[in-house]
Amino acid sequence: MSTTSWLVLTVVLVVAGCGSSSPPPTAETAKKPAATAQPERRETVFDPWIGTIDRAKGVQSTVDEQAAEQRRKIEEASR
């Protein structure tokens, strides 16, 4: 292949690589708010840790509620 052929092939591949995989938004899809279009959630290696954090937050809220209830009972008893 000549230098010109390689140059043309390279330019074609670069332009093809820059293309979009999804079509541009139409007037109908542009009107939809972004909050309704949720991207698919993919599983990551951090999911077990995130689940542990969520469980810990749940336990903490339970402990906070029980502490508030105990404080309320102490306040009532001291009156």
C-alpha cells in the first residue's frame, strides 16, 4: 500500500472511531426530564461494602431512635 492509502485509511478509522454509538436526541426525547431516565446499574466490586455501609446506617438510626426514646423517658421521670 502506498502512503496515500495508509493516510486515507487512518483518517477514515479516526473519523469512524469518533462517531456516537447512540442517535442524537430527538425533540420527543429532549422533552423528557433526566430524572426519569435512569441508567442501568452495573454490579461493581464495591457492592458488598456498600451493602455493609447501608446496614450500618440502618443500625445507627435504630440506636439513635432508642437513645432519643430513653432520653424522653428520663426527662419524664425527672419531672
